[in-house]
Amino acid sequence: MCLGIIGIVLPLLPTTPFLLLAAACYLRGSERMYKWLIGHKWFGKYIKNYQEGRGIPLKVKVMAISFLWIMIGFSAMFIIDNFWIRIILLIIALGVSIHIITLKTYTGKEETNE
């Protein structure tokens, strides 16, 4: 879970997969920690919606992609000197962006079985 939280500010460390992995591990190993994570005021509803197949809100998608490209762009332009590592960073950012875009968008409307 700590890696997921650190991934909020580090561009190459993915937040969501680490939080989902933490939730899966807590589900199997610690019911108390799982309930804490699912009930967390910032992460809980996103993890729960993702686990239940509802997806993630459009606002979160836009924020995630924007922050991803800002951080990767900054790193590629000002921190990384190696051309090939810059290319790899941009390919990773493109892949993550495609993944986020293809995730189901949560609208908040509950589906009914009619």
C-alpha cells in the first residue's frame, strides 16, 4: 500500500495496481486492514467500484492522465539525459494512458436488471 501512495507523486510507480494488490492481499490476510482500505475516505470508493467492475470516474481518468503526462514530460525534458530512456518513458506513458482510457467509465448510475 505504501508503494501505491508513493506512486501518487512518482511518475513510474503506478498507484492503482498497488492499491488493488493491497486490497487483494488484505482480503486474504487481514479482514481488519481490508475493511480499513475499502472504507478509506480517499481510496475506498475507487477500489470498491473497480473491484465490482463499475470502472473509474471520468474526472479521475482525466486527472490521472494529465498528472501522468506532466510528470513524465517533466522527467523526460529536465531530468533524463539519455535519449533512449526518454523514449521508453514516453512509451510507458502512452501504454498507461491507453490502459486508463480503455477502463470502463463509472457514471454513478446503478445498473438495474430489467
